[in-house]
Amino acid sequence: MRQEREVGAPPIEARAHRLLDEVAAELAAIPQPVATYRLQLHKGFGFRDATDVVPYLAELGITDLYTSPVMKAAPGSVHGYDVQDHQQLNPEIGSAPELDALSSAAREHGLGYVLDIVPNHMGVGSGNSLWLDLLENGPSARAARFFDVEWHPVKEELADKILIPVLGDRYGAVLERGELQVKLVNGALQVHYYDHVFPVSPRSYGQVLSHRLDELEKKLPGGDPSLDELKSIVTAVSNLPSRHEQDPEKREERRREKEVVKRRVAALCATDPRIREHLEENVAIFNGKPGDPRSFDLLDRLLSAQVYRLAHWRVSSEEINYRRFFDINSLAAIRVEDPVVFEEAHRLPLRLLAEGKITGFRVDHPDGLAYPSRYFRLLQDAHILQRAQAAAERRGERWDELEPAVRAELSRQARERGGASPLFKPVYVVAEKILGGNERLPDTWAVRGTTGYDFLNQVNGLFVDPAAREMMNRIYARYIGGAIDFEELVYQKKKLVLYTAMAAEMNLLARQLNRISEANRWTRDFTLYSLRTALIEVIA
């Protein structure tokens, strides 16, 4: 029998405890920010520009540089909070060597580097491969776990679909003006609407590829290899697993075979101009002719077969069925509570932290997360485990053997010591949290505090003379022609937002509450409308 450890070696639990003590000491030695200076990075002010101002910032007496997000954002983004790829730096603000230079300059001038990260949402669009995967493959997409989509909303026509409210007019008007166009690009079918690009579901390729196939058969001789290849491709797409498929093997089969289909179509078009011209003519037919409404029937049928439902932008407030950042349709919330999503969204910033290129995080909008406390714990533990692994490997110890014991020790300390543990919040993390009135930051959040909105509010109060309140109230009341009950005003405006801008979210919440009420005979008589009204009253 293999010995678990050499004779005389300390128990693995003791080694894990000692390892975590070492990590705690390392992290405790890192200086904490006292004063930060924020730099907004964008195309016109990138890593190089930030590096140039580091000496000046150091002369100001700050302790830490603080920048906006650095991961790849939507093209032309001036803020960086619309991240489209968590695995890449934003090429518009610079390269990895340029970020290294910025980090080195900060370190040489005695400055830390706090990085803004965005765990709550992503920018959608053609630059977001996860979003395109979702639109192409629906519930069977690998990316389906990343986004919060209500696949069975109140409106039956949206079942297993995603509402995409980007059209400038009603769908029928946009369609029959020819503003929606199908294109065949490198073997892949796409739907274009001005700058928007949407993938076509692979199983619906047959609608375009097999159109007028009988005419092509008359033109080409029997047994023609290109004709046989086209027919084979049509058969292949019809046999692809459904977008509703949840079996891992079937989902992988769909992912693999749909890409094979695209390569086959591209190769066929590249090698046989007869097939290419035939398919280009099909695409032109599907795109219809303005002034002839019936000519758009084929395109309408193709669009109806997609995972997404294109709609007028005004529809979003009532029917959108994916979680957003507030009511911004172009920012789709992600399910960072899922360990796979968390790991992918944080791989790059955690690597930068482990390499010492940054020294802390500012976390954007944690209130939008499903479980903020759990998120901050995951973030802290992720870096603690990085350091523990590095320390173990320096000693020549096997991390795969130590890791379970280290994780168990971390959990034990969190459970038994809570905030008193030196490993509760050793990494400098601050939360973008607006504290209202007497609200306190939750003790369960493993953070050093907020980004300072509450402090700024107190500072602003120094410039307000409370003795002038009554006079200002009288002046304002005279100006608007009456007095206002501020609490009533806030209550009514909250309800206005919930009934209008966030009506879709309230519909989805009411539907979920209805599922709960239907499970009990004492509550099943509550109507969907009454539950929705009650929810709005509670929130407001």
C-alpha cells in the first residue's frame, strides 16, 4: 500500500495550515492604498499615455494608480465597462508589453495599481463570441450557462427564444424595407442589420441551401460531385442535434458538426463557381425586393426559425427576457455565481494580480450579482489559492495533493473565525456600492470598503448650510407652484420606473413568484397581476 506521507513528515492538514499562514503574512506585507488617482483608459488615452503621467501622479502624493477596465470592450468604447472578451486585453488601449510598462512604472515610483473589473455584465454584439454562440445555439450553447435568459417567459411566442430589441421600427416595416439582409460569409449564413450581425441557426441553413435545388439538378449532370456535396451538406444540417439538446455528447456533436458544415460550404463555393453563383442567387431571393411584400416571406420564415426574435427597440421595456445592467439592452448580465463563468471571467485579472502587475481590485456593481457575499469570498480565495500553490511549488511539494487540504483549511477558518481571520479579506478589494442614509456595508462582504461615494456625499455636505433648508424649500415650492412630499415623490418615481423601464423584469419576477404560489393550495388563488403589483409595492 502506498504511504500517504514519509515517516516523520507533518500531517497534510498541518502543512496546509502552515502554507496559509505564509500566504497571510505575504499579503499582510503589501501596502494598502491610502489615496488613489483614477485614469479613464480609452482609444485616445491608453497604456502608454498612462505610463507617461505616472511620475506626475507620484509627485501628487497618491499611493495607488487606479484605472478603468482593461479587458477587450466593444469597439470605440470610451469607458471599458462593456467587456466583450474576458480573455484579451483591449487592443484599443494597448498591448500586454505596454501594460507591463505601466505596471513597472507605477512600481518604480512606489505606487500600487488598483484595477477596475466588471463581474456583473458583458457588452453584447458581434465582437462577443459568447453572445454569438448563444444566439446561434440557444439553450444548447456552451454560453447558455453564462447569461441569465428566461427561456419560458410569459409570452408564449418567446419560448426558447431571446428577444433582441434593436430595430428602429416595427419588425414588418424593417423587413419589407429590405433593411434585414442575409449574407453568406466564409460558408456561414448571417443576418445583417446595419452594424448588427446575427448568426443563423445551423439547422435552418437548409432553407437557403436547398432552395431551388430542383433547378440546379436540371442544370448539372447526374452524379455531379459538387451537386452531391451540396445535397450531402443539406442532409448533414437536417441531422444536426436540436438547439434544445442538453446531452453533453449531443451538444458537442452539434458544436463540432456545424463548423464542419461551414467549412464544407466555404470549400464548395471556393472550388465550384456554379454552386457559388446558385447560392448567391438564393441569398438575393431571400433578401426580397422592397415594394413586393410577398418577396420577404422566405426571409420572414428563416428569421422565425432563429434562436432570437428581432424586435422594435421600444419592445424591450416590456418583453425583454435576458437580464441586463439596469435597462441597458447592450449590457447583458452574466451568471458569475457559476464557477465556470467565474473562472473564465477572472482568469486574466487574477493572473495579473498573481504576477504582481496589479495590486487590488475595484469591483463594479456588485449589487447586480445573485450572491455578492459568495462572489467576494470566491475572489479572495482564488488569489489566496494562487499564492498557496506558488508557495507549495517553491518548496517542491505537490499541489494536487495539498490543494484539498488547503481548501478545507480555508473553509474552516472562514466558518470558525469569519472576519477575524487574516485570510478573510487579505486582497485589497473595494466595492462600487452606494450606501443610502444609515445603510451599512454588509459584514459578509470580504472587501476593504466602498469606492467612496458615501465619503463624497459627506464631503459635499460640508458645503451645504442646513440652516437654509426652509428658505430653499419655500423658494422651490413657489417656483413649481406647490410643495412636494419628497418621500412620496421617491415612492411614485420608483413605481414609474418599475412599471415602464423595468416592466419586463417585473413580469419575469412575477412569473417566478407565481410558480411558487401555485405550489401551495393556500396561495394558488393569487393572480399573476396581483403578485406583480405586490412585488412592485415591496420594491418601491
